[in-house]
Amino acid sequence: MITRQFFKNNVIIRISIQNCSVRLRHKLTEKTNEKDLKLASDVTNYLENSAEYCNVKDKLPNFLLRKYKTPESMYLINKQTAKHIATTVSKHINDASTVIEVNPGLGFLSEELLHQLNNHIYMYETSNHFSSHLSSLLGKHPGRVTYKVADFFGMWKLAFKDKIDNGIRIQELLGSLSTNDSSRTVKIIGSMPGLTFIKHLLNNIIFHTTNNQLGRPDLFITMPGNHYQFLTDNQIQFNKHKSVPALFQLFFDYKVLTTVPKVHFLPWTFPPSSKKSSVLDECNLYLVNITQKKELPCPSEYLPLLWYFFKPHMFSKSTRVIPMLEQWIPGCGVWLITGQDPPDTNKKIAPGKDDAELPHMTIFTEFGDLNLKQKITVFKKFVSWPEFEQCPFKVTMENNLPKFVLDLDGEDKDNIGTHIDDIEHSDAEVET
């Protein structure tokens, strides 16, 4: 028994050391081989054969001249597109707005924003490579820019680390931007090749994983069209069930402001192999406005229950509503069939006049027969019934909370790198 336990521990230790070694070796290779990176010929040809980029190519780091499947950051390199974006965004910003620009890079969009707006701009740049360009920008506009080298869109990692050791990384990241006013609207401008930051905002709303030191985000984001279509796909109500788009549509207002040429942003990406994209999506990115709603679909203490209710394993489009709910509260189907509510219904959470009316319900009604707002009505009825407090739904939800919500200790704290990877890929849904 002792030998077996020792062998088990020995394996764990060896695996941990190997993982650390691989990560460290990756970082060292990234730093030492920057000049030796194989560049994408179509990218370099495009820059070399375009007169507008004759003074740009030599200012770019080699890692932006490669092609990626899923890049971590995205940079604007075209001055005309920068002007177009600034003109579009400035219509939605007043002089009192708090403005953040993420990954300004060479500062083309920054220059236009400073020219068209009177606001102080807080800039967060992930790469040290652009420090000289941005320092020059600070000199041209004294007192109007606060600049910090930091991964703003990666703040979810800092939030998790703060939870582990009660740190103040988020507060240090935000600096003078940190606020206790949760109603303050913050204008965030940048380019976002992935959806990790959106998922962070969703998780922060649902689980209150960090103090709301930022305020209410109002995003002006350039993103790939397939990502925007994934988030806003109304067909989630009919041909598939995915929790990220459902929760996104419940928590945020959104609209496309304009489209911009994809080739004006680096790095370029490989075309998706498993999806038929339109010519528009192949050639353009969407500039979208995403704003957190002032009114959420239910009180904050019920949001984790809503999250679990919308998890894909709870129901699919063909799942019958009443049989599924009766697994948790036997006999509750009569209230849906009759359209009445039982005595002692919790009026705080029960559907009100602003909630969607349900169609005539039978034991054959499927979730695919309901639109998103009607699903919220079903959820509110379910959690408002007096039997809900004694049913196992809440306990089951608590037993299935993600790692970043739980209080970790011991070995869990030692595996923080693994947990961060789990958070980044916490939802297996495909954004296609």
C-alpha cells in the first residue's frame, strides 16, 4: 500500500516537472527564435507590394508576420481603416466617458481617437515591442494618455489568481480606473480574435468572481464575423442548444456598426476548415458594439441557477419540458398545463408582466418549441415554486460549479496553471 502510494506520488511529481519544463522551454524558444520565425509569404508580399505599408513592415515584430489558427491578439496596421473606426466609434462617446484602448500597437487608431475625442485615453498594450511608438504618442499628447504594458483582455487569469491568494492584481491592472461604482459605463475599444474575454464577462456577471472594479463595459470591438454570428445566432432556440450564445443574448445588447477589411489587421489567420464562410466574412471583420444590459433576466443570486439551467446537459431542443422539470419537482407539470401557479409562489422571482407568455403547454412540448424569452419564463416559474427549495436542483448545481468559482486549497492551488487552461477552455461549444 505504501509502495503504491509512493509510486503514485512519484508519477505526479514527474508529470508536474515535465509540464513546467515544457512551458519554460516554450517561453525560452519564443524569445530566442523571434528573428528565426518562418514568415508567411502572402503576408510579407502584401506588405512589400503596398505603398501604404512601406514605412510599416520594418516596425512590426516577426510574430505578427506569421499566420495562426487562433491568435491571442490582433493589431490594426492601416491608417485609413483607423480613421474609419475612430469616426464610427466617436459617435457613441461623449466627453464624460471613460475610454480604454486595448492593444493599440503602432498607435494609428490611437492618433485618430485623440484627434476626434477630447477624452483621456487609457491604453493597455500586451507586447513590449510597441513601447517606443506609444511613448512617442504620449509625448505628442501630454496629459491625455495613461499607458500600461499589460494584457487587458487576459484579466480573467488575474482574477483567478487573485481568488487563489487574495491578491490585488486586478486592482493593480486598473490603477486609477478602479471604481466601486458598478453603474459606471466604460468604453473599451480594440480588436478581439477570440471569445475568452466575452466568456470572462459572462462568468463575472453570473458568479461575481471579482469585485466589479471596472464598471459596466461598453465594448467597441473588431472581431471575426463567425464569432459574432455564434454569439448572436437566433437559431440556438431551434436547431441547437448552446449556453454561451444564450447567456450572451440575455446579458448584452449588441449591434454591428460597420465592417472593415480583414487584411488591415495582423496576424492573418488560416481560413476555417470545417465551416462554409461567406465572402463577406472571408474578407471583412465586424466592428460591433456590445453593451451589458442594465436589467438582467433575474436577481443576481439566481444567476448561477440560470447558468446551470442553460447548460447543454440539462436540455436539448428535443427535450420535453414537463418530463424534465418533473425529474426535479414531481407533479409540477400541472402548473404549466393549466397556466396557473401554486400557492406560496415566490413573487420575487416569478414571471412578471414583462416576461414572455408561454404557449399552451402539454407533456409533449419540447424546449425547441420555445424561444429564448419563453425559456426564461419557464426558468422563473420553476425556481419560484415553493417545492423548489426542497428539490435537489440547487445542490446539484453547487456540485457542478466550475473550478474558478470554488475555494481551492492544497493540491488545487499548486495546479493553478492547469486550472487556468481549464478556464480558457471551460466551454466545449464550438464558435462556428
